[in-house]
Amino acid sequence: MAGARERVKVLREEIARHDFRYYVQDDPEVPDAEYDRLVQELKALEAAHPELVSSDSPTQRVSGAPAREFGSVEHRVPMLSLDNAFADEDIVNFDRRVRERLEIEGSVAYNCEPKLDGLAVALRYEDGELRVGATRGDGLKGEDVTVNLRTIKSVPLKLRGRGYPRVLEARGEVFMAVRGFERMNAELEARGEKTFVNPRNAAAGALRQLDPRITATRPLEIFFYGIGAVDGGTLPGRHSELLAALRGWGLRTCPEIELQEGVVGLLGYYRQIGARRASLPYQIDGVVYKVDSLAQQRDLGFVARAPRWAIAHKFPAEEELTTVRDIEWQVGRTGALTPVARLEPVFVGGVTVSNATLHNVDELHRKDVRVGDTVIIRRAGDVIPEVVRVIEERRPPNTIAPTLPSHCPVCGSDVRRVEGESVARCTGGLVCPAQRKESLKHFASRRAMDVEGLGDKVVDQLVDAGLVHDASDLYGLTAERLAELERMGEKSAAKLVASIAKSRDTTLPRFLFALGIPNVGEATALALAEHFGELAALQAATLEQIMEVPDVGPIVAAGVREFFDEGRNREVVDKLIGHAVRWPAVATGRSEHQPLAGKTFVLTGTLPTLSRADAEDMIRKGGGKVTGSVTKKTDYVLAGENPGSKIEKARTLGVSVIDEAAFARLVD
Ligand code: IVH
């Protein structure tokens, strides 16, 4: 009991401090998941020891006091929060509770919405005019941020159409789209100002700016998802219809909203949105299910601060805390040294992460990551995990800032830094086993020579055992030699020899890509192959001739020339061809069908069926060009859902804006 009392006290202080950092300073010290755990622990302790509950506990009020500088606004209808669910089972139980309370046999219709990671606001429209806008605050009283909300372009100052109630309090989420956030941070950084940790904090900071002129420069957006107080008017009977009505009055709603039936529908929605989470233009931390019938919502009512008719189904956190066990230097294919943080394993973004790249020595120093540090790890979508930042408050004493090694940790050769660049390279070249291993892994990879079964572990073994020095040695391997390797059975040895043999039949672009020429990726390899048609012609080409290849500049051309001028590289190429690595002749020149020849395109928004990469591919294949920003020279802006400011730019410049269907007709 005494222990519990003490722990409750510690937790309350800790939570209060995080609330201050998060809500008042917009500068949180720890990721949300860590904060949630503290609150969860406190709730559990208070449930087990009800006598310890006091009115000043963070569980007894929704945290966040209005800042002194803004006027305060009382919410006539309290702004509630949502219960959180993580497991499918929680949703099954939620749906069961709903049906039991409503005494319904069949399935319930739910309106499903992304749970936007921003700030809840309430906007009061009187006779169609925006009067007051407030933050959620503690749910009963918020801050008057009307002047700031008015600066958000997606907030209408006047409602459109007719039929809206005389008083309509529209509620929604203010947020910053990822692209706007990144652009803003880049600008802040260029001006030497402090950048924001994530879009949510950036949005919070912008909305609680005392100078609305600054707010106006920040790319804030809003999606409306509900209503508060309403006077004088009748509203539809379903939440989905209500959202449609809001949309009709000019109040923006999220385009991903869907109506679903029963648990199966809810979980299907959760998976579908989850799969697209990383590619949505804004950050979300889950989805929200709301009973669609407003009559049913009324019957269900509320418990404490959350409605019984809605629940938030959260995604696994994308940011987590862990500690750095070690910092090691990895040597890549081109000798580049990459610092990698070895971590105390942590579950983040749906997987267990134990390594995170620190990119390069400059990044390492900028973030000042040290062994023993507590760090925030981020893993979003399938992006490789990265260290967001160090929690300096938790740094143990006597840590040492890591430095770039002067010698390669693998082969001991000198490490050289290229003037003006952040890359440091091992100068060992083919002497360095790390570089040889990475070159071989690249050579064998799926998009290069596609040697099935030649994984990283086998490559390491082959190089360590001295069986393979360069790629050409692969083709001399026998099943007997291979079977000598540890954990390699006779069967898999025979299989590997067969797939190595099979890889000999390749294409020239694949072969060029597989060689690992500096700066020659798949696209450049293809361009080189199509331009020269055969390897000998490329090998014999002058620097100037190589630069005639579309999109090949002086740096790439010099890299290609240097690669083939190096005797050891030529030797490997000759040996490969000696081992009967071969490819069919390549047709040079452009294909006949070039409907987009000479046309310049800019892409914006999400297209209904084509991915961005597909669309870009089609444009290039059709002879067109893709650029990043709209200018007078742009021929078409290909726009999908949620387009950016590029549309407006196109309109002012008189550039044609087309959708996917019109694009398909152009290509045809
Ligand atoms: S409905 C009574 N819908 O989540 C229902 N909230 O945990 C109250 N949020 O404070 C909110 N997206 O800031 C609702 N589509 C959505 C939402 C959403 C994000 C936030 C909102 C709210 C918090 C509740």
C-alpha cells in the first residue's frame, strides 16, 4: 500500500511534467506511447486502490490547462475523448457491448474515419458566419484561437449553401500534412530557426501562436468530423449524413471515411487504412468507429469522458523509446562508412527493431547520439528505422561522443573523407572484404543478376572462406566446394550452383546495374544499354559520348569512364563473359510510340488507380518528362485526390490540370 501511494505520487508528477511539455510548450520529451504507458499504470493503480484517487489526479481531468495569453471559451457541449483499443478482440467486445445495450440482433452500421493526429477544435458559426473558434483544452473550457483558425484556408469564414442551423458548432481536427510540414521545417532550418519534431507538434505550435500572422504562414489544414452545440435547425438522423451536410456547407471532411457493417467491416477498414497509412498525405494514429445512427448514439450515451457509441482503434506506435547499446561502423559496397546504432530491441511500427541507421558522420554528430543514450526510434511504413533524437535529460554520466575511425574497421585501410561531402570511405577497394561482400550481394540481388538462394549469409561465408574474390568466381563454384560451407547441405549446394548457372542468361541493363558502377542505378543502366546497344560500344565510348546518353551528366559519365578504365574491373567483366554470362541484343534508339514526346508533367495528389511511380514510368515511356514544380514550361499537371498547392499555381499560370482518366486518354 505504501509502495502504491509512493508510485502514484511519482506517476502524477511525471505525467504533469509531460503534460506541460506536450500541451503548453509543444515540445514533448517522450513519445506518446511512453506517456500512454504512464497513464495506463496510474489508472491501474487507482483502480486497485480507489482510496488513492484524488481530484488533482491527471486521470480525473483531461490534461492541458488553457494558456494564460488566450481568452477562454466554455464548451456548451463538452468535448469528449475516445476510448482506445489496440487488439481486434477489443473491437469485438466494443461491438458486442453496443449490440447488447441497443438490444439488437443483427449488425450495427458504423461510420469509419481515420484518427487524425492533430488537435481537436470547435468552430461556432452563427447565421453561417464564423464567430468563435476554440481548442479542446480540458474538454470543458478551451482557448479562444479564433484569429488563428481564421488563417486556415480550409476553414470557411462563411458557410455555403442553405439549410444550416442558426447556430452550428462544427468540430474537427486541425493538422499539418506531411509535405507541408517538411517544407516548413526545411524553411525554418534554412533560416536557422528551431524545427518541429513532428506534424502534430508543428500544428499545435502554429495554432497556439500569439501572432496570427505567423500562423497564417504555417500550412495548417482541417477536417471536420462532428458537431457540438446546435440551435435552430434540424439535422439528419445519421452521422454519415451529418458529415455529408457539413461538406455541403463547405466544411471539409476526410475523404477516407466509409460506412461499414459489423465487426468484419470494421476490421477490414482498419487493415485497409493501415496498409495505406504511410502513403496518406497526413499522419494518423488509428481509425475511429462511430455508431452511424444518431438515435442509437443517444441511447448508448456516455461513460465519464468518452462516448459508448465510438472507439478509437489505434495502430502500433511509430515512435518508441529505447537505449543505444553500441555504435558500429558498417562498410558499404562503395566503401562508404555508415554509423549504425545497435539498440536494446524495441517493438515499433509493428516489428521488433534492434538496429537503426545514423546515415553518416555529420548526422551522427548533429544528433549527438552516444552509447548509453536513451533515444526515440521511428519506423513508419516500411521505411528503415531511424533515430529521431536523443533524450538528453536521460543521458548517463561520462558518455563519450563517437568519432569517425581513421582506419576501416574491417580491413584497416585508411578512411578518407571527400571534401565538402558527409561521406567517409574506406580506401581499401577490392582489398576490403566488406566492400567485396557488399558488391557481391548487389551483383546477386533480385533486380541485378537475380541469383536465387545467394543470400547475405552465404556471400559472407564465401568471401570469408576465400572461395569467392569477385563476381566472376561465382560461376566457377562447384557443388562439392559449396557443400563444405557450414550449414550448407548437398541439396542446397546443388540448387545454388544451378541458380548461379541460370543467372548467366541476363539482359545488358541488368548486367550493367549488377557491376555496381558508381551512381549507375537501374534507370541509368537502362539508358546506357539502350544508347550503346552493346557492352563493347560503351566500354570504348569517350566521356563526351557517354554524356550524350539522356539524363547522364558529367559526374555519372566520369564514374562510368573511370570504372572501365580500371584494369581490375575490366578483368572481372572479361572473366564474367568468359563464364558465358550473356544477354540478347538491345534495340537502340527510342521506341516508335511517343505520344507524350516533349511534354512536361507535374504530379500532385493521390491518383485513383496508378501509383506515382507507375504514372512517372508511363510519362517517361511515352517520351515525356516529370518535374517537381509547376512553371510556365509545364504542359500538364496530373492531379489526384488531396492535391497540393500545385493546382493553384497551375491555374494562375494557365497550365492544364488533368485527372487520371484524361491522362490515360493522352497516353493512348
Ligand atoms: S471524434 C466523442 N473523430 O481524437 C467523439 N476524434 O481521442 C470525440 N480525433 O480529441 C472525437 N480524428 O482530437 C473524432 N475522426 C475523428 C478523429 C478524432 C482524430 C481526435 C480528436 C479527439 C481525440 C479523441
